[in-house]
Amino acid sequence: MRLPTLSLIAASSLAGCSYATAEPVNSAPNPIEKPVQHRCQAEPVQSHVGHKATQAMGAAILRDSGAHTLRWGPPDSAWTMDYREDRVNVRYDRSMTITAITCG
């Protein structure tokens, strides 16, 4: 008596699973793109190359580039390769002189 009851419960549970999805199996979800509010522009800040890497200079580069985030690149350091349109990258040498300003 117990086995038929368990079989009935299991069959009822599985029957509900067959109608769980209404979308076709081959459909791919649409990617959600977040709008970039602060897009970096490196051209306006190239005049800062050759200046000392200071907190005030970093703030000026961030403001003038339109970026949202500033990433300092110390000498002989490795960076991740992720690209962000809202980030300005500032590399400097051992004497704390800015050597390159890029976006990403």
C-alpha cells in the first residue's frame, strides 16, 4: 500500500516539471548593456605627461579626462587587462614622473 502512494506522489511531482518553461530551448537571453555615464578621453590630458604624479595631479587628470575612476601604474607593475570605458590609467616612473596616460 505504501509503494503505490509514493509512486503517485513522485509522478505528480514530475508532471509539474514538464510545463515549467514557456520559452523555446534555443532562445538566447538579450544582453543588458549598462550606459556609461563617465567615458574616459585621454587626448585632453596628454599635457600632464612629464609632470609629477601627485594626488592633486591625479584629481586634475580624472576631472579633465571625464573618467569616473583613476588607476595609478607604478613602475615595473603588472595590470589586469580588463577594459573599462570609465577609467583613466596613469603610469609613472621611479622618479614619480608621469610617463603615459591611457583609457581603459
